[in-house]
Amino acid sequence: MTDLAIAANGLRKSYGDKLVLDGIDIAVPHGTIFSLLGPNGAGKTTAVKILSTLVSADSGSGEIRVGGHSLATDAQAVRAAIGVTGQFSAVDGLITGEENMLLMADLHHLPKDEGRRTAAELLERFDLTDAAKKPASTYSGGMKRRLDIAMTLVGNPRIIFLDEPTTGLDPRARHNMWQIIRELVTGGVTVFLTTQYLEEADELADRIAVLHDGRIVAEGTAEELKRLIPGGHVRLRFTDPAAYQSAASALREAARDDEALALQLPSDGSQRELRSILDWLDSAGVEADELTVHTPDLDDVFFALTARTDTPENSENPKEAVR
Amino acid sequence: MSTISLAVRDSSTMLRRNLLHARRYPSMTLNLLLTPIMLLLLFVYIFGDTMSAGIGGGGPDRAKYIAYIVPGLLLMTVGSTTIGTAVSVAMDMTEGIIARFRTMAIHRPSVLIGHVVGSVLQCVLSVVLVGAVAVAIGFRSTDATVLEWLAAFGLLVLFSTALTWIAVGMGLGSPNPEAASNSAMPLILLPLLSSAFVPLHSMPGWFQPVAEYQPFTPAIETLRGLLLGTGIGHNGWLAVAWCVGLAVLGYFWSTAKFNADQK
């Protein structure tokens, strides 16, 4: 247990009679990225708030240790080890970006020169030098988020909580943020990341836990989770009914959709598998007019993992990549 | 680092943050300053003759009435400034940066202490400005000794500290800045119900206890005595007791609210 950066057993929290976290276990080794994946209202933010000492866990929870310190008895030591970037930007909008950074340097009790140097370096690293003298309230969403992370890094925390760091960012800003997170981990930092995007967890996380209605319904690497998810497939569409019929008889394992003249082959969407499917189609003499790859998204994950409670068989909203 | 030096260091960092806010956005402070200055001019130049005739029992004497109401208005300035404190604390608590402070290994009450010290400094500055206006329209306190002046200043700082801690509690207890401004209204209404504008004995009998048993009246009577040489009597100790009581109450109320779990 001591070699884990974050270790929680039976973490519980309810507000009034609303149960938010129903006894979740979390174990995050040092220097890895752990992602808590779930839809709005699943309890992700509550988990981050508890682990970052903002709210206390219910008394029925087991022991929770962050950075080797007990959350219940030594919150101040936990705070010294962590950095938090919340869902809503934790910057002071009334003062400039540079002043925000110097404020953090002062609160971490850095000597004046070192504080200035650290602030300047981080502003440079996050491409905020030009905007450093402007009030943070005038920043764009992506800039605010970068300033937010830069402020979190002033104290050189070994464990960083990122609560939906890319929600509301445009694609370019999102990819920048991913790059930043990867760089953090190369420096040996442990990252606890929450997201509602499977793609994001897939890109970044070493381990993913899927949170649903306050419970962890699945946990593993991205690969392990994807194996749990049905719904990834390649769809072949034909315009000529005759071509469709011959293809259907050649590809017996494909699911048929006679009305649309389409066939579906199970696939995880990987390049390797796609190539083997294409080779196989070639050797079977099948030539489709359109081929689309459907990869499972969060909807699929949830429908699959919570199928016992609510039962939509198939998501009608798969992400598509037309080739 | 010891707890005390950590507290002092973090509090001074927070104070610098609050002073930066006040310097960048002075409109609120100036707005709140207008009320006591307008009341001063209104009571002296519009109502002054009638009021002084009523109080003195003799003919109208505007100069005497200026002397009478200035101590009350100086303390009313403090009340008005602390409304601003309640509002800015409530506004601050809606900011994400406060959540960040809570997750940092800093001296926790420093967030509030920064607000309090900043607000007390603003109170002193505001009182000096209102005092300057009073002197400009004829207020004089030439009989007071240096010691009395120092005591008056001390009372001012103590009174500001007490009201500010209460205002911080009001700000923390309010869900938004508008609500904070409402719940802090007593801080500017109480001086109107005190001996600031007319003496206690001139009020209806049933109302006199309301005016007497509240912090403004003893503080005003004490300040009046220090600046103008009128009798202070037991008001001095009463004023100090009120201030210390309110400051302690406000401190524990505020820190308890600040340390409570956030939703």
C-alpha cells in the first residue's frame, strides 16, 4: 500500500439521502496516469474533491492515503504533495496571469528570485508569456486552462488531480492539453484524471476505471476495457443487390441488414484488424461501395457495462470514420 | 516553518492579493464612501439648522451640529466600508481560486485574514477621507491631546476589525454577492439608530434601549469624548467590550464557515 500514490478503499459519500459514491476502491501506482471515466453526475468530481481534501469522505469509508499520508488524519501533508486543476478554472480572474503565478510562488514560500524564475519559466512553457500582463479574466478557455495547470505546477507536486481538463476546449487546445499531461508523467508525476471521453482516457491513461452511479463498473487498461465492449465493427454497404447477396453468402459470419444492403463485421477498429478484413474481402472477391469503421464510444461502454440495469441493446450513436 | 510565521507569511500574501483587487477595481470602495459623505453634507447643510436648534435647545448653530455628528459619521464610514467586505468575500468564494487555496498546504485562515486586514486598511483610509471632508466644512478637534488622538485611532482600528470579522462571516454565509449585500445592511442601518445624529435622551422612551444596547452608540460616545472632550463615562469600556466580543464571535463564525465542507 505504501508504494501507491493514491490508495482508497471503500470510498463512500452521500449528500443527504443521495448516494454519490458507493464504496469505490482506487489504487494508483507512482508515475502513472489513472483515469476515472464516466458521464456527468457519475461522481467523478466528488471523488476528486475527496481525494484532494476539499470535502471529507463519509465515516463508513475505509482508509484513504494520498502520497503516503492519511487523508483523515494528515490532510495538510496530503495538500503539500498534491496539485489540483478543477473543472472550473481555479485562476484569479481579477489579476494578471503573471500575478497569479507569483501568488502561487509566494504561497509555496519560494524565495523571491526563485519564484520569479519559476513563474517566468512556466509561463513560457505554457505559451502564456505574451499574455502574462493581461488580466486572467480576458483569457480564452484554453489559455485559462493552461494558466490553471501552470499554477498547479509551481509547487512541483508529485501527484496531480485533473478534473475534466479538456471539457469545453476546442480540438487544438485539447491536443495541447494531452501533450502537457504526457510531459508531466515523463517527469515522474502521478496523474489522476477524470474525463467523460473514452478517447481521452484511451490516449492518456495507463489504467481506466469506469464510474457509473457511484460504483466502479469496470477497471483495466484501455485494451482490456475495449474487449468488454461490443459494438466495434466494420460496415460494408452495397448499391447493387446482386453484389450484396454474393457478399453475404461469402461472409457468413457477418450480420445482415437486408434493407440497407449492408453487412457488419465485428472489429476493434485497429489498423491490423482492418487490414486483415480488407485482405479477407479481397480474397473472397467482395467489393463494397462503402466501408465505414465504427469504434465504440462512451455510450457503448455504458450500455455494455450497465446492460443489466438499463437495456438498450445497441447504441444508435456510434462514432464513425468514413474511409 | 513555525505555525506563526507561516500564518504571517500566508496572510501577508493574501493581503497583497486583496489590495491588488482593491487597487484594480476601486469603484466599489468609492461608492461606499459616497454614502457617509452625502449624509454628512445633507445633515449639515440641509437639516443642520433645525437639528442643532432641536438638540441645543437654543437657536440654530450649524458649527455645533457638525461637531456633534462627525464622530458618528466616521464610524458609519466603517460600517459602510465593511458592507463592501461582505460583498467581496461572497464574490471571492464563488471563484475557483478559493477551491485551489483549500487544496494547498497554506495557513487556512490566511485567506480570511487577508480580507480582514485589507478591509481594516480601507476603513482607515475611508475614515481619513471622510474626516478630511468634515474638516473642510468646519469640523475641529483642536482641544484633543496627542494621547486622545492615538486612543481615537486605536478605537477606530478596533471597531473596524470587529465589524469586518462580522462582515466576513456574513459574506461567507451568503450564497452570492447580492445576498451578502442584503445581510450586511445592519452595518449601515445600526448607526442611523444610534446616537450618531441625535442624542439618546431626545428619542422616544421605548426606543432608547434599541439605540443604547448596540455597538455603535458606545463607540460613538467614546470617539466623541476623545475628539471633543465630552463625557465618556462607562462608554469606553463598553465600546471595547463590544469590539472584542464582535471580533471574537466573527472570527470563530467565519473560520467555522470557511472550514466547513463545500458542496
